[in-house]
Amino acid sequence: MPLTRHTLMEAAAARFGWRRAYGDTSEVDHLLAEQAETAYRQADDHAALATAKNTNALTVQPCVLDVRGRVLADVLYLEGVLAGARNRDLAPKLIEHLEDAVAHGHELTVLLADTVRTTAAHASSGN
């Protein structure tokens, strides 16, 4: 399907809160590659901007707090997806991967919280 048509269909579906499911692994692989390409393209300017803006530990803190909040919200949403998969007795491998993703997400929120604490500790120590 041409990218333009795909994008229009996705945009229309999103307006109604619908998400498309892909039954073909090649479509999934294409979508994953597209997501990665978009994310890396958007990240190109982040390093330069962060270098200019993050002059000390406290200037890093709000950014890390924002990321932690988004990750935590997404992990809790994913926990709901996991609960639904369990309740519907979906494929054990799917449940296993969801469990791993949820556990990893929670570990990431802990690491991000530790990072935020470190920014405050460095600020109070004068570094």
C-alpha cells in the first residue's frame, strides 16, 4: 500500500480512536522500521539542543521527569493490555513477551527516578 494512502488511513482511524492490526509479519517489520526511522530522524537535533540547554544537573531534571512520567503511563497502559491478554487466555508466548515488556518498563521507570534523584543530589552538593 502506498505510504500516502497508508498515512491517510491511519490518520482517519486515529480520529475515531481505532488502531489497525497487522496480520502479516512483513507488514509489522515494515511498520517497526518506519517507527524507528521516524524516531531517529526526530532525535537528530536532540543532542545539539540538549548540549546547549543542559548546563547543569538541574536543567536535566525536568526532561528526565517528563520522560519518566510518559514511560510510567505507557507501562501502566501495557499492564492493562497484559491483563486483558491473560483474561482472554491469549497465546502464552504473547503473554510472556508482554510480561517481559512490563517488567522492563518498570525497571526503566526506577532507573529514571534514580536519575532524577541524582540531579537533585548534585544540585544540593554544588556540582
